[in-house]
Amino acid sequence: MINVNFLVFDDFESLDLFGVVEIFGRLTNIYTLNYYSMKGGLVKSSQNAEMMTQPIAHLTNEDILIIPGGKGTRKLVKDSEWIKKLKHLSLSASNVLTICTGAALLAKTGLLNDKKATSNKRAFDWVKSVNKSVFWQEKARWVGSGKYYTSSGVSAGMDMALGFIADQHGRKTAEKIAFDIEYVWNDDPNNDLFIS
């Protein structure tokens, strides 16, 4: 089984997380889903969805790391201890996926330097300001750059997750998940309808 480790924090964006959880959670024969935060315990989203998490110190199997975005990223991007831990976890993960402004957190580690990435178009100027050494792609639903995948805002995480699963397990697997959850998958990473 492959561990999918979601790293959450207070004021994360609910759909960033739970849309991707729904998609990976459809492949219970392949993936085990785990939820972590820096100290563990109860974490609350911007929409007041509460979830119980394990402390990050308990994370020993770092197969896939997923980082949502949300209002909480604005504070965390200035938290050097949190960013240092994220860098350590990202270096040892097989893949790192970010949704929305989660890309700003990964960019702050320096691991996206000289790589293509994207983020939420409503917060794009702020995300770009976090690290100007990233090749920010303004017109992109999601971007894959080696082991790093970044997506545009909120619902784009679902498109990216399906794209990742198509890359790992074949397009038919991704299409079946989209069909089963009655989701219209934007399967073209370059088809970004929300660019201003």
C-alpha cells in the first residue's frame, strides 16, 4: 500500500483537501490516507470543518505528500520551523502535490526553484511574490514538474489528482473515478478557464 499523507493546518480550504481525499480514497486497494498537522489534534478549515490529525513527528512513511491551500498559508509562509519541516518531508516524499496556495508553502522551501508551477489565480500575485525563482505558469489548471505537482485554485486540485492518477495508473482509472463521483474532469492541464 502507498501512503498518501495530507499535511493540514488551521484555516485550510475545505475543498482543496476533501476533493482530493475523495479521489485518492476511491483506490483503497492502492492507497492508505493519513492526516497530519504540525502538533496533531483537531484542525479546523476556513469553512469550520474539523478533523483530527496525527502529529507530524509520527510521519514515518513519506510516499506521497499533499498540501492544501487556504487562508492559513499566509501565516505559515512566514513560519520558518514549519517551512523547514515541509522541506524535509518533501525531499523524502516520492511525490508532492499542492492545491491552490499550498504552492506558496512549497515554493518557500526553495524546492520549486527553476521548475514550472501554478497556483490559485485569485492569489497569484501573492504566491509569485513568495519566490520569484519559480517558473510560475499563469495559464495552467495544473502543472507536473518531476515529482512535484501544483494546481490552480480550489476545485483544480481534483483535476490535478485525477491527472496524477492517470499518470500513475492509466487514464481509464482516472476516468472511472470521475464517472463514479459524477465529476466533469477538466483533463487538459493547459485549459484554465479562470485566468483573468
